Amino acid sequence: QVQLAESGGGWVQAGGSLRLSCVASGFTFSGKVMSWYRQSPGKERELVASIPATEYSNSVKGRFTISRDNAKNAVYLEMNNLKPEDTAVYYCHARLSLSSDFWGQGIQVTVSS
């Protein structure tokens, strides 16, 4: 079955760094568009970054880096210079096909001031 297993979240002080990992299984990983989204209470879920056509939201440009390792079926999000406004639940996302999307369970990232 399709699964996206997220890890690497947690608590960090402002200015610190975290690295999120998402290990995929149950589908052919290479060639699939992978993304990280995030959602904080009261806000819409927003796209943070995607790959292979690397794109970033303006709020994270220069601070976050998305990468992938197809041999490991993994996508990563390196988050540097974290800010309190980065606090959110982060979701790994796979575009399985034009009409099929799959979401991870989400992982909490909390940035304290």
C-alpha cells in the first residue's frame, strides 16, 4: 500500500534548523512529483516546496531546501533559520497521477521565540 512516512519534526528555537524526511513506499517513486505542505491552526494548507521542478513558497525561499534520493525513495526538507511563523504541521505529499494524490499523516514543527 502507498505510504509516506515522515520524520524529523520537533521543537527548535528561532534561528535553528531541522531536517524533515519522508520515506515513500507502495509506488514507483522516481518520476513522481513530491512536495512538502504545511498547515497551522486557522490557516489554509500551503505548498512549501516541490521537486523535481524545485519551487518554494516566498516565505521560505533562501531558508529551506528540498531534495530527494530516488534510491532511498526519500524526499527531504532542510529548514534553516527557522522562524516562529514556520510553526505548523508539515505534510509530505505525492502526486501519484494526474487524478491521484497521497498525503502523509503530518509531523509537527514548533519554533519558539
